Amino acid sequence: MKDFRSWSLRAARKLRRRRLRLGRRRQGTRRRSRLAAAAWLAAPLLAGLLLPLAVVHLHHGTAPAGPGGPKPAASAAAGPSAALEAAQPMVSVYLSATGQIERLPLEDYVTGVVAAEMPSSFELEALKAQAVAARTFIVRRLLAGDHSGVPEGAADVMDTVAHQAYLSSAELERRFTKAGRPGDLAKLRRATVETRGVVMTYQGAPITASFFSSSGGYTENSEDYWKNAVPYLRSVASPWDREVNPQLAATATFSPAELREKLGVNGQLQGASEAAMVEQGAGLRPVPLAAGQGDSGMPVIMVLSVTAGHRVKEISIDGKIFTGREIREKLGLRSSQFTWTIKNGNIAITTYGSGHGVGMSQWGADGMAKEGATATRILKHYYSGISFAQVSTLLKK
């Protein structure tokens, strides 16, 4: 009896322990189920919290370090200073037609300049070269605090060729979007985006990025049009203009009286003889480019010297000596590379190319691009010995 009672007690204890273990297991299973359900319910919230982080990571792309190469963009995660360095400087533009001032980010300004200065039909690499030149021009002014040429210094730059031509945001909308040319505008903006922040430098500073429409075969040394010799503005060959520019040559006709009036000569030979003109021309032999001059009241025109860019440097008209630039400006010619003929009692002057001739030829850039040249190669051809830098780097100096 005692043994049976002891066995019963042990059996009862085992049964209670088994029931306790089973209860704990069921409680753990219910807890895990509740956690799994909670996790499933929280999944959309967690996804919403994590998604912005994924988007930020995906948007950390690259920005061009030069017209043809990538450079990592500054990450917002790097801190406020990095974000500030990545911010674009603002540009204020005096709109000459209205007298209003438009203020906009640098890269938007560059697009407006490319749209005004170069046809959208030009090759993309030529447009990119133009974007870098335009950006370099304005960044140089911004860093110097230069407001010269702007009425009352009210803005950073004018919208005319006195600085560089620019189409306002409203004008871009009118000429491209409303005119059914969104693809052309997209191409111009692509030229800006693919060169974002890139400027040309010489010895660490932005260059004077002068450019012009077309050459007659060569660009000019800076001192042959302006006063100072600039090491990166050297005369270089530009044969592409003749191949791609359908309006390379243009002719303007003047009567003898009109020519003399515009130039301020009185029709009397001021050197009296060819020998006197040779002496005035620093010993250089005059080069007559047309026959029959001096007859029937026609002016005597002789070239005394030419520039490295094959343009007229000095010229004698009725014995009075002018520079090629003076002739161009006084007569309103397209360039200072010209020849002339006497026809039907008038003087027909034919110019080759258009513009001052210093720096990059825009038509030449397009010709180079058509042959496969990159924007980098185009710029290094027209601007001797230059390097490339990021605007953000220059702003930190």
C-alpha cells in the first residue's frame, strides 16, 4: 500500500511538471506569433522610413570634372559645409531691353548664354565647349567682383555681346518651349549639365575666355586686337571655319565719298608719295591689293602690315594710317581680315570670318566637333596651355 501511494505521488508530480512545460511552450509560441504579426504590420512603416535613405544613396551620382571626365559629387551626408560648397553661386543679369535684373543660379545662366551664343544645331561637343567658355567668363567676373559695363553696377553682367549674349528664362520659354522646340532646349541644357561646374584656368585662376563667331583661317594674338599679350590667347590655325561656315565671306560696298567720310580722310594724299608711305609704315613695303586706285577720285589703299592671324594690322588710305581694327569698327565690317576691289566707281570690301578673332572660333569649334573632337580638345586648341578646375574649388580659395 505504501509503495503504491509513493508511486502515485511521484506520478502526480511528473504530470504537473509536464503540464507546466507544455504551458510554457504554448506561451512562447503565442508570444512569437504576436511579434511576427507586429513585425508584419510595421513593415510598411519601416519601408517608408528606409526608402528616403535608399533614394539619397541612388542620387549620389557623379558630376563632370572636365568637359570629358567624371568627378564625385559632394554628398549631403558629408555635412553642411559640403552642401554649401556644392551650392551654385547666383548670377544677376541686367536685361538691356527692359532694364530689369534677372537673378538665377550659375548653371541656368550658362544655359541662357549657350542658347544665345551658339545655334542648337551645332554639335554637342561644340556646345559643351561654349558652355565651359561662358561659365569661365562669368566666374572670373564673380570672383573679381567686377560689375564694369553694367549701368550703375546694378548687376554682375549684361545680356549683350558687350559681355556675352544671354537669353532670359522668359525668352527661352518663348523661343523653345512655346515654339515647339523642347528637344533643342534639352540639347542646350545637356551641354551645361555634362560640363557642370567646369571652368578653364591658367596658373590657378579663371582665364579671360574670349570667343567669336568665325575666323578666316586663323585666330589672333590678343595684342594684335587689344593691347596686352595674354599667354593663352595665341594665334592658332582654324581651317574648319572655311569648311563648315556658309557665310564665311561677306561684302560691303562704299562710294569713295562715303568711305572717306567714315574714315575721316579728305581725299588728299597725306604722304605725297609711295616713298613717304613706306617711311610711315616703319620700312614695310606697301602691298596694293587692287589695281586702278588713285584714278578718278578713288582712294589709294595699301596694306602696310598683317598680323599673325593673317588680318590687316596697319593700312594706309590716302596716306593716313589706320589699324585693321579701326577700319573694321569705323566701317562696320564683320572682321579685320579683308580684301577689296574697285567696281562701278565704288569700293567693295570683302571680309572673311566674323568677330575680333581672339580666343575660340565658334564655327571652328563646330567643325572640330564634326571631325570627332571632344570639348576638351577644342578648348585646349583655342586656349593655349590652359587647365580645368571646378567652380567649387575656386570659391574656396
